[in-house]
Amino acid sequence: MIISGQIKEELEKIETKLARPELKVIEKEVKEPEFKVEKIEIKPEREEEIEKTEIVEEKPEVVPEIDERARFGRIKIEFQNPTAEKLYSKLLEEAPDLYIAPKRVERRGILPCGFGKGGTCCRNCNMGPCQIIEGVEELKGICGADASVVSARNFARLVAGGASAHSDHGRIIARAFYEAVHGEAPLEIRDKRKLKIVANALGVDANLPEQEMLRQIADKALQAFSQQEGELILAHRAPRPLVEKWRKYKVLPRGIDREVVELIHRTHMGVDQYYKNILLGAARCALADGWGGSMIATELQDLLLGNPKPIKARVNIGKNVIRKDMVNVAVHGHDPLVADALIEASRDPEIIEMAKKVGAKGVNLVGVCCTGNEVLMRRGLPIAGSSIQQEVVIATGALEAMIVDVQCIMPNITQIANEYHTAVITTNPISMMEGAIHVSFNEKHPLETAKEILKIAISRFPKRDPSKVYIPNDTVEIVVGFSHETIMYIMGGRFRASYKPLNENIINGRVLGVAAIVGCDQFRVKENIQVELAKELIANNVLVLTTGCSAIKLGMAGLLAPEAAELAGPGLREVLEAIGCPPVLHVGSCVDNSRILIAATEMVHTGGLGNDIYELPTVGCAPQWMSEKAI
């Protein structure tokens, strides 16, 4: 790569500064061949000298853009949640040398690498990495790959990563369903009303005897993952014109696993070199997620755990969420089976008696991230925070254990837990963490496993340091549990459940349309984008659906309460007051984006707005996405 003299000079300065003895590696000895840095600490007495060597803002003419991300201590996080800000301040007072996520952002500088962020850094072979600049022949990849090919490959790999995560989640649920149906696991079907709907969607005869129908559903669900040819049957739930369009462009998925593996193959060095073809492959893989893995997870979870219905709950890291007089256990990740077993175990007389013996009134379960969303919308358990608040839930000093399963778990939480009495317990063999306790969750013996986990949490209660406990007063009342079926029931009642009232109110102009705000939350976005966007949409008579950490964030802003209807435009407010709903409907966890696909399809089938999803007045966005799954 050709580097200008000025940039080269500044890079040498940065390298010289980073080589100074004041920057030392601590906690872990460096051994060959592995190079592992746990933490970099700057000695306080030399900070002044380091500051003198930095390129300062007063001389903008000599500061190249590349140096922005290498400066230390220049960027300040603007917290979007005052409760989280208070707890982060507390954490830094109690452990000033501890590196937490906001501090890492500040030290790194908030601007990521321009090539990496733009998708034009290619690491797909060992001749690179190659940083590509569009239109500059000598700055193509060594193999000749241009910016279009490289960015398409990188985007496609994000899609494959996200699809594999959602789909492996779906596989876990499908296997548990299979074991339950065959009597190998003590799980039962809690929503038999939805059973025939799922059977029809999977091509199973809904008139079969119940046990035979369940067996065929289990077989069909697992078959969707390994299927090699044909068409993914759940994709046929989409409007017919859309299915025909997928066939035309050859993006109709054949099988879930096949599309993920093929896309990774196509983005291997020297395979697919045409960006349009790569993006069509990415679309096919994404459809295998939305109309495959995610949809299987959602539908089978509803059968096993119950279809969510409107329920009141609380959100935020405050009183009545975290309980001072109870053993507090957070469930974090995305697997609802672990959390559901923990709920049952927390009510077991043996566990309650053990908690009382150590001075607690019982066990209090709270949610974090999408495992939190699962227990929130089905059981009404309070939710403490989104994925970016997992650190500060521990910082309350009142959390005995954080139980994690898969996805969106920061490895840093074990370091924070070490500052308190909190145990971090991993439950899935594919998701291990240094410094955590591992108790592998056994779907065939869920209650026994859950009780063992809670016993560890209870043993930590006597170690709680009262001087470190701080539970803010801030909690927000919300209403959640708006599944596709529930929304239809609210709109039309038990015997006429449909989207007809919604479609009619869009046609007559009271409601402008429907928007989905989904995805994650993250530190690199300063503005409170999701909240302001939702407020603007509902003020303009747009009904908002939300999932995942976006739903948690909008809940903390008070938008998931019926009282928030006063922020809506006059047309939408009139409709909301008639049905008693909030202006923003919590539809589920991030895997439940498939509910939005089914809702949009049902709006098409109801009629009056178009024959395909693209003709509906609908839009979807993930304004603060972090995870590959959001792609």
C-alpha cells in the first residue's frame, strides 16, 4: 500500500508512543507463540508527559484523519440511560483501574477504521490484508478484487454469521421439541391452539391425531436444516407474488444449513467474483434465516413455552427489578429454555428454603438482552437492561449470579464480577468464558440443572458487601407480549381475529403505516436515535413494532406503556385508545423478527393495501445495530 509521507510520519509517532515503558502489560505473562494482552495501564505520574507527545486538537492542520482512532482519552461517552450512567460512575469509583466498555471506547477513540467500517478491507487470504480504495487501480486487492467485490464479500459474511446464529438457536429449539415429543425431555406443549397453524405451515396434515402430528412437526422442523434440494417450505408462507419473485432471481432457500455453508464458500478467495451475484447469495441466506431458522425458533418456542399475551411488567436497573432482600439472578443471552427452567426451579420449595437459610426471602430472576425478552413477554419477569447494560447490572452490587447462554455476551463481565461477589455461570458448551463457572444445561433434566445453578447463586448471597450495594429508584412500567396472533385478537376479537381494522384505518388515513424498529443498542452511537425515531413516527400516525434490545431501549423511554399514546398523532391515538394498546408494540426477542414477516404477510392477505409486502406502507430499520444477526 502507498502511504503519504505525512501519514507515515504520524504512524511512526504512534508506534513510538505505544512502545514507551509507561505502557505496560499487566496481569498475564506473554508466552510464545501466543500473544495475549489482558489490560494496558497508564501510570498516573507519567500521563502528563504522554499528553505532551500527543497530537492535540489545537493544531488541526497537522492531524491526519487516521490519528483520530489512536488518541487516548479524547472521546466521552454520552450515556442514553441516566440509570446506567450512575452505575458506571459507581463502578469506576470502586474499581478505577477496571476497563469497562465505555472506557474502552473512550480510549480507542470513537471512530473505527475507515476501511473496516466501509467494508473495503479484505482479509480473505494470506496475501493481505488489502485495503481497497474505489477507482485506484494500484489499491485494488493483490488478486485484483475491487471495492465492490470486497464489500459484497464482507457484507455476505456478516449475513452468514447472523443467519448461522439465529438458525443454530432454531436448531436448539427444534431438537428440544423433538426430545419432548418423543418423551426424552420433560417438556410439554403449552399452546395447543397454535399447533394446527404450525402444522399447516410445515406441510403436516392438521387432522392427524395429536401425537402423530407432533412427531411430524418435529421431523419437518429438523429436516429444514439438513435439506439439500427443493424449496424451504416455510418460505411458502410469504405472499405468492413474492415467492415467484424469489424463484425468478433464484434466491428461494433450499435448506438452512446449505445456504450458510454455500455463502461462506462463495466468499472464499477465488470463488464468486461478481458483487451482484454475491449479494443474491446473501439474500438467499438471509431468507433462510428469516423464513427458516428464526421462524422455526419462534413457532416452536410458542408451542413449548406458550404464545405471548399482553402482560404488565417493569424495566430498568432499579427497585422492584433488582431486590435488596432476595437472591438476584440475571438471565442473559437468547435461549429461553434455560431461563424457563430457572423460573420453575426458583419456585421449588427446596430452593426457597435454601435462600431463607442464608437470610434472603427467595430468588428473584431478572432478564438481560433477549433471554430477558423471552421471560418478559411470557412470564412478566422484570428486565434489567439491554446488551450494553450487562456490565452495570453487576455494578449494583446486589447481583448474586449472571446466567449466560449464547450470543451478545461480553467477555468483560467476568472481570467486573470479580470486583463484587457475583458468579458468572455459562450453560452452553459452545459458549465458554474464562473466569466463569460452567454448568452445562441438560434439556433432558432441566429442573435438576437449574437447581444446581441456583444453589451456586444462593451461596453467593452471604458474600454480598452492603457497602457496595446501590439500587437506583428508576423503574418503568410497560405492557408487552404482542405476538402476531395476539395483535389479530386485539384487533378483531376471538371469532373475527384479523388485521382488517388496521388495514381499514390505514386506508381511511387515520394510520399512516407500520414501522419496525429492531436490532441492538451500542456505545458507538451517541444520539438517542431509536427513541427519537419512534417518537417521530408515532407523532406522524405510524404504528411501531419493536423487538430485541431496541424493544428494551424503547421500554426504558416509556414508549411501551398505553399512556404513551398521548405522544401519538390524532389518528393513531384514536385507534390506540379504542383497543387499549401502546403506540409501540413489543413483539419479542430478536429471533422473533419472523413475527413481523408473518404480520406483514397477513396484512397482504387481509386485502386493500396491495398484493405483495413491498406494496404495504411499511418499513423496517435497525438504527443501532451491533450484531451480525441484525443484518
